[in-house]
Amino acid sequence: MKQFDIPTFYRSPIISEVKKVRKTLDPRKKDFTPTVLDFGPVEIYIARHFGFCYGVENAIEISYKALEENRGKAIYLLSQMIHNPAVNEDLESHGIRFLQDTEGNELIPFDQLSKDDVVIVPAFGTTLEIEQLLQNKGVDIQAYNTTCPFVEKVWNRSKKLGKDDHTIIIHGKHNHEETRATFSHSAANAPSVVVKNLEETKLLARFITNELPTAEFFKHFEGRYSAGFSPERDLKKVGVVNQTTMLASETQEIADYVKNVMIDRYGADYLKAHFADTRDTLCYATNDNQNATYGLMEAQADLALVIGGYNSSNTTHLVELLEEKYPTYFIEGVHKIAKNEKIQAFDIQQKKEFEKESFLPHKEKDKIIITSGASCPDASVDQVLHQILSFYSNTNSVEHVLKTFAEKNAK
């Protein structure tokens, strides 16, 4: 795996050491059990996989490279580089400005751009329409294009499916930057429709089987289907791709459901003529992080802390999983944990923050899970870990715990 050149303040002494040991022991990523660090009065359970993925590190490296190579020039990001406030704020502090918000609304008019300006394409990619707009202005969009290669893999798969006359069912959040970009690229090559979850897929299936009238399709999927879409014509031969940060298990569940609908409608012998197996488009990092979260859920812990941006799709899905078993606190970073042990966390159902006083149990030995999303720096996890330790007396030192952990796993 490529090693990226990103600012050192994103790295972390504790987490980096843990990841290094685990990678040595398990280079093929077969072991999804958490790392347990025993600090005496509190044990910390750290997910096997979390934090910056390949696409995120690539995007950060290219963004700082753009800053270094274009001093004095106007430098813009199409939208947030990734869904992490700390990363985006640091880029802004270096003079980068955002052209759009996460919904695609203009913050700075595109009319102000000139061919001499630098525009960075974020890791989510962008739509063909915006690519064309920038090219018409003479802006070089490839010089600092940070589109994640796994997002591009989905686009390429969609293009291939389109050439084989498949309709593309996209599992994603239709207003998310990545899904907007994927929909644009997919719709250029094939009829396309976006479904958010299995429930919407079951509704779509009723149009495949002609249980519902066509008019209902355009009502239920308004704003989420390509121009000229015809349910009668375009739902006879399909393939499923996804927004790479969605739950991989849910994408597979959706694909399996559609597959079975096609078997029921056309027969198993004719499945290949009506359904494409697209499981190879699932992002490895999303898979690893989610499998590691299932590994965490085997622990008998008191609570879970998940660190990341509140608008981060992949982080939200980790919260959804952990909430099934533990009191779970979703925080942007250490600044959400006050010195008086009050935490300010985000409720993903209510879409707002809430406060909890004395959120730690302080039993004979507390057991706390810590993980983060793919757009969260390891340094943020370190900071939260140190803050948690500050609420306990007579803890084992970080140096001692890391040394013990390394020696134990060297045997």
C-alpha cells in the first residue's frame, strides 16, 4: 500500500503504534477483533480498522501539494475535501476556499473563476456538468483531481453495465456529493435510479413486477431518476452499485433482494440476462471499518465513542451499528468533551447535539470503545483517548501500556 505524504499533525503516537503492531501480526486483515489497552481503572477497546483510508490520504496529500505549488494563486475546493471539520478548517486556514456547500449550492459564483485559478476536485468526485463548466472556463481539473479511485471504480463499472444495456440502481443518499457525482456519470451511460435503503428497493421492485402503475414511480422517485427513464422498459435488466460509504452489508442485501425479484420474475435460468453481479464495487475501507465495528460489538463494554464529522456517511453507519448494543456518543473531536466530564454528542436520529453529564460509569473497571470514521485523523483519536484517561486516577502510563502491548504481541 502506498505511503502518503500528509502533515505530521494528522498522525498519532498511540494509534500509529497500535496500527503498526496489528498490521505486522495480521497483514492480510483477517482478524477483526479489537485492540485492548489496559490502563488500570479503564480499558480502551480500539477498532481493528478505522481512520484515514487510501482515498482520504490521497486527497489530503494532493491538496497540500496544490498549496505548495501555487503560492499566490487563488485556490478553490469544489466542496468539502472530506467530511471532517478539522481537516477542512485547516485547509481553509491555508487560504483554500470552497466553491460549494455539501448540498451543491454555490458559495462563490463560478463566474468569478478564471483559467489561472486552481480548482481541487474533492475525494467524492464531481458531476460531468461541473467538469464541463470548469473546462469551458479553461480550468485544468485534472491537475489536482483527488477523486477516490474506489469511487472511480464504481463509475467505470456503471459505464460497462451501461454498454451492456443494464439500468443502474445506485444505493446511496441522493443529495450526497458522491452519489450526485456517481449518478451524473452513470446517467451519461445508462438509465439510472437512486435508492436509499432496502425499503425503497422493495418499493422499486413493485415497479419491476408491474404491481404499481408507472405514474407512482415518478412520484416516489422524483429527483432520483435519469432523464427519459421508463419503468416498463428500464427495469428489465439491472445492476446495483453504491455510494462507497454506505453499509456494505446493506448494499449486498439490496443486490440480493433485486436478484431474487429477477429470479421470481424471469426464472433462475435467465438471471444473467436480467441481473449483473456487482459486489466487486464495494469499497475495501468501508468493508474493513464495518467488519471491525462488528468485531467491537463482541466486547462487553460500557459505552462507545465514535469520532468524526456529523455529515460523514461512513461514520454515521458505524454509529448506527454500535448503538444497537452500547450507549454511543458521536463527537467531532476532543473539544466536545468538557473537563467536568460533560460530553456534547450528536444524535443521528434527531439530527442535533445533546449533552450528557458524567457520561463515564466509573465502575471498578470501565470498558470503553473508541473508533472513528474514514475521514478522521488518528491524532483526533489520540486526543480523545488522553481526555478520557484524564478522568481516572492512578492510570498506567501510555508508554507502559504501549510497551506491554508490543511485547505481548511480539511473542
